[in-house]
Amino acid sequence: MKSSKWIWRSVSILSVFSTLLLLAGFVYAVKDIQNPQAAKDRPAKVATPEKETGPATPAANKELKFAVIGDSLAKGTGDNSGMGFARRTIRELTAAGRKATLLNNLGINGLTTTGLLPKLEERGTKYVLGEADVILLSIGGNDLFQGADLASTGISGTSTTAKGQELDPEDLLKGLPKASTQLKTILERIRAINPDAMIVYVGLYNPFGDIEELQVPGNQAVAKWNEAALDTINKNGNMTLVPTFDIFQQHLDRYLASDHFHPNGDGYQQIAVRIVQAIR
């Protein structure tokens, strides 16, 4: 009998203790809700580290070495300062805080795709191109505008003669198939010489867009040429075309040199800005 009483007494004591413990916990929880603990008093959470993006690519930190090859535009003919788009590109990059240097300018006045192909087999040319991080290429203007060697003769008003020869609008498209095929070979050969360099091809514009009989055929020829260049460029990695047609289309008087064929300093500057945008 006494044993039974002791058991019930023990159960009663435990029940009271449990009830008091639950009540104390409830009171504490209410206080915590009404008066949250200050953040500084709570243990700090360990933030889960976000995925690192890694260091900037080497190209963003290293000095970019440029090589330029092609025709008179590559050389910078028409720019009184002698800078052309090549040195203007270097200047723009340097001003933006990017290290850049010009290894060599291999531009040659009057060069065509036919003339450029054997140049790419020369030891000196292959060495310069092989050392470059960025290769700037300008070629095709002399192929497209056959006989329009205006650098030394000039053109005035609406004359369509060059060196005493009539520039026939129908001739603009005659050499296109062969020349565009050779351009493809040139781009692929440069890629083979330097598999890692970025190749920037400077697209063509119509320097005779303000001459009535040459405006439409000239625009058509340039469009077909640039389209053919893009077809090759889009199939190869790390190549790009810098468009120039829209720069000159409505601003020939502003951006062409006195020979009415090559860009002047301002024209080359516009091209340089496009090149910088392409390689950033």
C-alpha cells in the first residue's frame, strides 16, 4: 500500500515538473518573439561562398601585339597624320588603359587579293603575323574597283574616269567571284599561320556613292563582297568583320581624303573606334 502511494507521489511530482518546464519554455518563446535578440548577440551565419568567376582572362591583362596587312587602307594612305586606322586603334586602346603595341604595318598601296596571297608565304610576313595577338586585314577595294587607282590622279565632280580610263559600272561585279574566293583563302591562310590571333577584317565601303552612275552598282558590289567575307568569317573562330559602309555612306565629303577614294584622318578614326569595339 505504501509502495503504491510512493509511486503515485513520484508520478505527480514528475508531472508538475514537466508542466513547469513546458510553461517556462512557452514564456521564453513569447519573450523572444516580442523582443528579438539583437543580431550582434546571435552567432553569425557562415556565408556560403559564391562561385568564383576567376581572374580576368590573360588577353585583358597582357599587352596586345598588333600586326597589320593588306592594301593602302591598311597602310593608312590618305591620313595626313600618317596614323591610319592601325595606329589610331593603338592610341584608343592606350587611352582606355589597355596595353597595346604595333609590331609592323605590312600594308602596300594598290595591293589586291592576287598580290597578297604570295606575300603570305614570305618568311618575314609569316613571322610578323605569327607573333601577333590581333591581326588587322584590309583588302578587296582594289579588286572591286578595278582601274580606279585614284590615289595619285584624284577625281572631281561626277567624273568617272581614272588614269584616263572610263570606270564602267558593269565592271564592278566582274572580278567579284574570283576575288571573294581568294579572300576566303587569305583568311584561312592567316588563320593557319596564327591559330590563336584574333583576325579583324575591315569591310569595304563605296567611295563613289555620291556619283550617280556608280552609286547603285557600287553599293551592290560592296554588299556582295562584304557578304562573301562574312560567310567565311562566320565559319571560323576568333574572326570578325568591322563594317565601314554605313560610316561613309552619307558622309563621303566628311570622311574621304582629297583623292575621293581613301579615308582621311577623321575617316580612319571612325574605323579605329569600330575596331576597338570589336576586340573589347
